[in-house]
Amino acid sequence: MATTAIVGAGMVGLSLAERLANGKMNVIVVDLSPEALGQVGDRLDLQTIQGHGADPRIIETLKASGTDLLIAVTDSNEVNMISALTAKQVGIKRTVARIRNEVYLQGTRMIYRDLLGIDLVISPWIVTAMKIANTISTRGSAEVESFANGKIRLLHFPVTSECPLVHRRLSNIPTPGFLITGIRREGEMIVPGGDDELSPGDMVWVVAIAGQENRVLKLFAAPREDAKRVFIVGGGQVGLLLAQTLEKRNISVRILEQDRARCEELSAVLSSKTAVLHGSGTDLNLLKEEHAGRMDVFAAVTSEHESNIVSALLARRLGAAKTICLSNRSDYMQLIQDLGIDMAFNPRLLTASAIQQFLHRGSLISMEILEDGKAEILEIMADLSAKAVGRKLKNLGLPKGSIIGAMNKKDGVIVPGGDDTIEAGDTVVVFTVPENIPEIQRIF
Amino acid sequence: MHYRLICKTLGKFFFATGLTLLLPLAWSLPYGEQDWQAFLLSALIGTVAGGLLYFSFRREKREIGRRDALALVAFGWIGAALLGSLPFLFSGALDNFTDAYFEAMSGFTTTGATVITDVTVLSRGLLFWRSFTQWLGGMGIIVLFIAILPYIGVGVRQLFKGEVPGPVKEGLTPRIQQTARALWLIYLGISVIQAALLTIGGMDFHEAVCHTCATIATGGFSTRNESVGGFGSFYFEAVIIAVMFIAGANFSLHHRMLSKRSLAAYFRDSEFRTYAAILLAVTLLITANLTLAGPEGSTLPDNLRNAGFSVVSIMTTTGFGTADFDQWPSFSRLLLVALMVIGGSAGSTGGGIKVVRLIIVAKNAYVVTYRIFRPHAVKQLKLNRIPVGSEVVQTVNTFFCIFVFLFVAATLAMAGLGLDPVTGFSAVAATLGNIGPGLGLVGPTCTYAWIPGPGKWILCACMLFGRLELFTVLCLFIPSIWKR
């Protein structure tokens, strides 16, 4: 049976260990601290090894006991990386490393996967920021998901009678930078071909290159109600990534940070339209002065989770339309909702879920179920070994009911045509009916 | 400051400057002019004095420090002008030392203000020397020496910084000598092209070379009393406008353009965009002003041509003239004075405050004002999307203040010597910004010959301050720099 090693018995490690062990998988947990290991061993049916996560002897032991997947989630970025690298070198098939330092995340997936051999580099901050960013723009239900680190977006909106494209064959609609991948009509999901037409009352799914969203919505004359003003408390990595993502969507952002030097860094990186403010997120006068109450979304994402709750409550009292807060305490989640804060995000749980998703799906990077399972959208990375590599899309033999909406290639995102070729390292976004999933996994 | 070290290095510089005097000597020989003796004597004085200075202190082994570098640059320039003035004296073209020194300083600093009322009586050798001093000073004599002399020492970076204009001095290559060579190569390349274009267009070779030297350096010395206007050729004016425009832009952009073979560097640079926008806007404003309120009988195409030439000539701080802009309506005249003060781009051969400093001052004013009503906001001043450090901003603001202070002080001094206000303040603007012609009695059709002696020395100082961008010279007035 497959054995998974988890290096680091922190919250993410524990949460993963619990999910995997209960899912009938062999789990070995490695940690420096005997106390932490003791607690895990008492609660769960798994093996523990006490020692340093990047110790080559321990990794060889892991290999010897049949480990084929290593997940490094200690507190240290470097230990995680070295642990994963060593594991790959001694022959452990798949490796995952959690990286929190933004510097290491500047590299592409290609560098980590194909050159270093870490199959998944996961950053809790990116995972969290993307998740928050997505909920912010789904307010108008115009944008549902993003893929390839935000470079590809899935839009979902109704076709009204004002839409100028109604009753035209899709093959006659020029679609540079986007593709209509799904139409829901009278409860049926259609993955359209060139002969299909749009009619009023349809709901459409469109895969678009990031930055094209507004153009697409305008082209379809789609109704839109989007967040326009967002207030972020906390200029850490989550806050910064969130602000950068929102800036790209032309949302007006105010970001409040307590540390003066960090404020200057933020102001250096962020666009000059974004207001960087220096002060505390629990300072009511400051929040009033900066009109926190008039915001469409107020997100408290500092590393002090109790202050996040207080900030969000203050903003709610001032009248902010939607309040979001970050909390690492899973036991607070219910309390936060009871207090009337609209959403709470837990970076550790999000990380654990993201890793788990990766484990279940192989080369699948992410997958979202749409409309109660009537359609799914998959983000797949083409391995060197994938059958699809080197083949043109029209020769791929993609089953009916599936369509490739966009590809993230080395030199940028494209909306592919039949003559485009899949190369190793490309990420493809596939829109499909659920029945086709095994067939698609066979192709990639 | 290490006096022996400075004497030794200055010796090297003077020797090299002395050698450059052999060029006008060679120039005057084929024309059969008698001036070659003056050049030979000057060259001898330069090389012998430099050689002796170097020889007496040759055992000095110390490396050039920050203080030494600043003093070296300042003294290097003062000394170069001294050597440069000798041919004017020995040939008898100018009869007193003040005038000769003024002319030479105006040459090296690429100002182009002259005390010679009729340049047509000068020999070709002297005319060439006048323009050639500008060519030497344009990219910087010290930078030239860095480029061609063998290893100078680790202090070379400080020397480079002391002379190159602009608030932020980046090297283009890992080694300063390579940077200096790259800059001079581009400079030489443009010069060759311009001289060829002018010669092809029918300009006499001697005049083509002299005008090329004065254009690329944004100097402004001409071989004719009517300056470029004397040719009356649209083609010559077009070539000269183009080269002045190039010379007034940052040479590191030219370097980037050449090494990457793409024009993108220009459009991405906010200083270049502002520089081009100011040139265009002021040209249009002056054309409109001339057409609506200018002298009778002027036509729109003529106005556009004259305004375009004058605006580019003044903003790049060249100082060539095709029209007597002193006769223009006062709005146009004052616009030109404003351009004199702004000047070219950082890292160009132009003078003035420099466009990038103006951008930084303006942006800082915005940031400071913004903070007043939003005290919690943290706003970094950014240039080309990169934050500008607060030390740089402070230095630029200080530069601005000192510039204004010097401007006022020198104008007052000129008024004290009996000059009328317009002449006085435009003479200071034209020398501090290294332009050349001013307004009133120092306008494009006049010379600086009539200004009293002390006034000429004040203007000489203005030219030096302007060319070395204030701080390098000002440092010498701080006593502690003189300590050993």
C-alpha cells in the first residue's frame, strides 16, 4: 500500500496526517519534537520518527519503508526544500514542499518541478490570497475561479436579450483571448461546438486570459455588479498578494499596515493608485477617517488573528458591506460566524486541502465542481511522460463534452486552436462533463 | 585630501590636455596659418608642466579617495580652462587673460558664450580649437581620461560621479572604464555621422567639423557670427536639431537602445518622455505666440521652423541661433528662459537643472501635499516605477535650493556691476545652465565682450558650477575637505 511521509507535525502536518490516515493510507510523521509526535501517535494510527526533516539518513529510512510521497511542511522553508530535494534524489516518487518566503516563489513551476524535482511547491499565502480574491469578485457572480496562479480566469454570467452575440453561430464570433466553454440551457449543460448558438436566458461559462475579463463582459453586454472598493488590514504576504491581485482588476484598494518599514516596501511595490496607510487595524478613529465603513469589502488579514476579528467587527459596525477575516484557529470558525463576520479563512486548513487535492488528482493541479456536478473544470499540468505532449489539440482525441479553454505555456497564456501543440510543462484548463474525467486523465 | 596624490594625478591630466592641443596645431598647418606656433607653445607648456608635476610626485602610491576625487575634478576643469585659454593669448586673438579664460571656460563647459565680436577674423585653427574644447567638455574631460588613460585606481568611480550629470549615477557596465569607453564611443559615433551628414549636405569640411563638435556637446560655438542661421539651410538645421535632441537625452538610454536594438528603453523612461513632451509643447506655444503676436509678415512655417530650432537649441543648452529670439514677444522670451533653467536630461551633454530633477521635485511636492490631508498614508516617490530613496530626494531638493540661491546671488552681483535686470538675470541663466546666449545685451546677436572684468569672472564661476552640477565645486568651500 502507498505510504506517505509527512515532515513536520505542525497544524498543516497534523491536519493532513489525520485526513490521510483516516483515508486508509500508511502515514509516517517526522518531527524534531517528541512531544508533538507523542500527541499525534496517541490520536492516530500512524508511525512516527523523531529527527530532523532534512536528515539524509531519515529520508533513506523513509525510502526503505516504502514511502512514495513526501510532504514537507515544517516551519522552515529551507528544511522543506532540502527535505523534498533529498527525497527526490533517493528515489521517492513524489514530493511536496510548503514555501512561505516570497523570494522562493518567484520561480516558475518548471524550475521546481523539472529542474529541482519538487512536484508541488505550495504557499499558504498564495492559496489564501487567491481564495479571498475569488470570493471578492464573485459578488457579482461574474468571476468564479482562477487558474495558473491567476493568469487564467473562469467567468460565469447570464446571456440577456441585450447581448449582441445572440443567435449567431459560435464559429462566427471572433474570440481572441477567451473561449466559451460551457452553456447551461434549461437545466442541461452543453459544451458547445462551432455550430451552436447563444440564446437569451442561457448561462455561459467563459475561460479568459486574465486582464480580458472586462472586455469579455462588455462584448456580451453582461450585467455586472462588482466590488469597487476594498480595504485590507495587514500588509503581510497575504495582504500584499491580495492587493496586487485586486489592483489588476482595477479595484480601488486601501491597505493598512502597522510596521512603518513594511509600509514603505508596500508602497514601493504597489501601484500609486493604491493607498498604503500606516497604523493599527483596531484603531477606530483611523478606520473612520479612512472610510472603512463605506467599503464593499473589508478584509482583515494580519498575522494576529484576534485583532483580525476585532478589526472586522469594527468595520462591520461602521457599515462595511462584506467583512472577511483570517484566523488560524479552527475552533474560532463558528464563533466568527456567530459574531456576524461574513467569511473566515484559515490558511493552514486551506493549505492542507490544497495538498490533499494534489494528492488525489495526480497531475491535476486543481479542479472545481460547477453547478452541482453538472460540469467540472480541471487544471492539468502536462508531464514529460503525458501522452498528450507533442500532439496537436485536434489530434488529441478529446471526448465530446470536453474542451480546452486555455493553456499556460512557457511564454504566456493562450486560448488555443486545433493546431496548437501541447508541450511538457504546459498547464491546460479543461472544461468538461464529469463522465469524461477518466478519459481526460488517461490522455494527460 | 592628499595634496601629493592630487598633484600627481593632475600632472597626468594636464599632460593629456596638453597633447590635445596638438590637434588644432595639425588643423592649422594645411591651411598655412601662422597660429601653429601658438598651439605648439601652449601644448609645450601643458605637457611640460603636467610632466613635471607628475614626475615630482611619481612616488605617491596612495589610492584616490572621495575627497581627492572631488578636488581633482574641480581643479582638473579649472586647469583645463587655463591651458585652453593660452592659444587665444599667444595668437593675439584676445588681448587679455580674463577674456581668454572666459572663452576657454565657456568652451570646456559647453556654454558657448563668447567675448569675440567677429569670429570670422579668427584663424581656422582657433575656430577649431574653440569648438574642440566643447567636444572635449561635452562628455566630460575627466570621463575621457578615465576612458583612455591606463588604470587610475579604485577612486575612478568617485571621479566619474564627480563629473557626470544627474541625481542618480549608474554605471552601464561593471567597470567604470568600460562605461566611460562606451559613452565616448557613442559620442564619437554620433559625431562622425553628423560631420558626414553636414559635409554631404554641402557644408565646408572645416565648418562641418566645428559645428559637429559644438552640437553633440550641446556647446553652441559657431564659425559664423550669425551662428547656424548664417547658412540659411533647412537641411543643416534639421540635422543639427536631430543631433541636439539626441545629445540632450540620457546617453545610457542610447547605450541601452544600441545594446538591445530596441527603442523601448526611450518610451519606458519617464524623464525622456517628459523631455520630449516639454520640447513639443513649448515649440507649439512659441509658434502660436509668434504667429499671433510676433513681428509683421512672419509666416506660420517660418515661425514653426524658428521656434523649433530655438526651443531645441535652448532646452538642450546648446545655444545655436537661427533667429534673434530677443526680438520675440516677451511670453516667448520668458518661455526660453524657463527652458534654460530646466536644461537637458541627466546623463546627457546638456546643462541646466535637468528634467529628472524637476520631475523629482514636482513629485515630492505632490507627496508632501498629499500627506498633509492624509497623515497616515505612506507614499513612496517613484520614478519609472522604482522608488527613489529619500536621500536622493533630499539631495535633489537641496540642489534646487542652491541653484536658486546661486542664481539670485549672481544676478544681484551682475546688477551691482551695472547690468540691466533682463540682461543680468538672463546672462546668469545662460551661463549657470551652460547655454550661451541670453536676452537683452547678451542676446543671440550680441556678445559678452562688454561685460566688466569681475562680471566675467562671476560668469566663469557660474559656468563651472553649472557644468559640475554645484556639489563638486561647493565641496571645496567646506573647510574639512582640505584636511589631510
